[in-house]
Amino acid sequence: MPTLVMKFGGTSVATLDRIRRAAKRVGREVANGYDVIVIVSAMAGKTNELVGWVEETSKFFDAREYDAVVSSGEQVTAGLMALTLQEMDVPARSWAGWQVPLKTDAAHAAARIEEIGTDNINAKFAEGMRVAVVAGFQGISPEGRITTLGRGGSDTTAVAFAAAFGAERCDIYTDVDGVYTTDPRITAKARKLDRIAFEEMLELASLGAKVLQTRSVELAMRYKVKLRVLSSFEDNDDSAGTLVCDEEDIMESNVVAGVAYSRDEAKMTLLSVADRPGIAAAIFGPLADAGVNVDMIVQNISEDGRTDMTFSLPVAQIPRAEQAMAATKERGEVNYADLVTDDDVAKISVVGIGMRSHAGVAAQMFKALRDEGINIKVITTSEIKISVLIDRKYMELAVQTLHDAFELEKA
Ligand code: ASP
Ligand code: MG
């Protein structure tokens, strides 16, 4: 029988009633002839609560015990979903990650999937089980300990199962009805996309669109898993939601697919560092070691053998970055004149595969921002993305302005 993966996020399993509604959808797909693998998140808010308990108990917690605690939310919903399906006379059982097994590396709290064993579940399908309900977000390390995949990791569980079992599709049920051109809370003109290319989704997800965990999109792209995002709160048919797919499967698309933003950004500049081989390594090596997620990097042309180095980072990581930079100066490795931190910026990005073949997108973006008097502080580009840092107070305005400028409300 063909296999389908259906993933239900926290809001879609937030109460017993919601679980029943989700189970009905599963039952419908079983009636359509599919063997279904259901991946569940913890009930909405549960994982936050569990993380809070861990942090309250232990400041520098053992990540292995963190995983033991925070993985428990998914185990509850997996069991409840299986029970609900059984009540509907659908042959179902639950699986914890280790029972499958879903094998990961040992990077607790941010583990990567290494392998999914398909034999156990397939044997049960062969015996007549129609639904395998799998706890998302969790796996087992080489040492036999429970691991978790990082926040939002159930999406990645779902895509990995779809790849491993050759599922026809991976449907991600959530509380929004798809992927939007931008955040509808910022502009009412935001439009739901029928289709979006993997690469665009990857950029949007890593730029802060929270609908899918970035790694799930990476996996889907690598294994060509047809990924669909849709609402579990609405009645919908086969064409509902947004399909994340290969760009060849998109007939017509706008040059720009969407506008993403990230509110809590900061910018740091090292003034007057020596312009010599190894200087970037001497700066960004220690930042990486300190766990600072540097995004944009700009180095100015040098004058008299000195240059300025600017980079962006999440606001929360400023103390770590400042500490790491002070240490490099103390060791005499990077002799900068001054370190200037701006903790009041936001990053706005326009994303679209159409940019590859379309000139002038950057100019259009900069003009639109100019017309609103918004100053651009840093610019970076990639093949399918242009990002700028601006003062945070203009963030909403910038998103609205760019959404209008690229006419994203029109298909
Ligand atoms: N429950 C986990 C979290 O909130 C995993 C997930 O729902 O994707 O991060
Ligand atoms: Mg999620």
C-alpha cells in the first residue's frame, strides 16, 4: 500500500478534542488506501514547560537528562493518538524514537538523524497495522541514550520518515493554512503561496519564518520529499496548503517569493584591524568556538593596512561575542582599535529563485526603502536573496514597503 506521512504540530494536538479531530483526518487517509505514519509534536506549550523545569532544576544542566525530560511530551501525544485511532477501529500503535529505531548522533539537544530502521514498522504494516504513530523530535544516540533534534524538530522527524519509507507525500499539519509571502501579522496583504521551491523555503525558514524547521527543508530538498504545509483547523482537500517542491514543478512564479524578517539582530564592528592573511580566521574562529551564530560579514577596503570588520549576530549572543573578542585582543591576536555594538537592528530579506535570471531586484529594493527614508546599514546578497540590516523601529514598515514594491499580493 502507498505510504503517507502526516505530521501534527503542537496546536493540532493541544487537547483531546484536537487529537480526535486529527485522528479523523488520519482515518480518512486510511480509508483512501494509505498506510499512514503519523508524527506528533508535544501538546502546545508542553515542551516550553519541560525546558523551564530543567532550567529551574539545574543551571548548567546535563544535556542527556534535558533530552530525557523534554522528549516526554511527544510520548504522551503519540500514545493518546494511537488510543484515539483504536477507538475509531483503526489498527494503530505508538512508537518512541528508540523503538523504531531512529538513530542519531550524540549531540544532545541538537542531534542529527543518522538512520531510520524501517523493518519493525514495516513488519507491523505487513501484519495489518494501518497507522504507526511516532513520537517526533526524539531518537537514540550510539550510547543508547534518548536524544532530541532541536526545537521544532518534529518537522525533521516527519521528513526523514517520508524519505526512509518512500512516502508519497509528507503533510505537515499546523495552525496556519500554508506558507505566506510574509508574516500576515505584519501586513494583511500577505498572500498564501500555492507552491514554493525548496531553496526559497530553506532561505525563508532560516531567515525566521517559523512554519518549518530549517533542517526539515534541507532534508526534503536532498531526498526530494514532496512536502505540504496545511491547516488542521480547516476542512481542506488535496490542493490545500502550500506545496514545497522542486523549482521545476513551479510553472510561473514571481521574481520575489517572499519577504522575511528577523527582529532581534545586532551588528558589531571591529574598528581598525590589521589587513593581513589570517585576520578573518582570528576573529571568526573564536566567535564560532563561543557558539556565536554570525550571519552577515562585511570587510571594508583597507587604508594604510588597517580595515574595519562588521558582522551581524543575534542580540542574545552579544555578551558571548564581546567576551570572545576581548580575549583575542588580550592574546594579541586581533588588535582592533575599538569594538562598536549596535543592538537595535533588524534584518529584512527578499527571497526568490527568479532573482537568478532577473536583474534589478536589489536596485528596486533599495529604492523602495529610500522612498520611506529607511537607512540601510549592511547589505549582503546570495544568488536568491538580498538581506539588509536597518533600525529595528522601521522593521514593520520595511516589510510592508517591500511587499508592496514587489507586488507580492498578486500571484
Ligand atoms: N515539541 C518540540 C518543540 O516544541 C518539537 C516540535 O514540536 O517540533 O520544539
Ligand atoms: Mg513546529
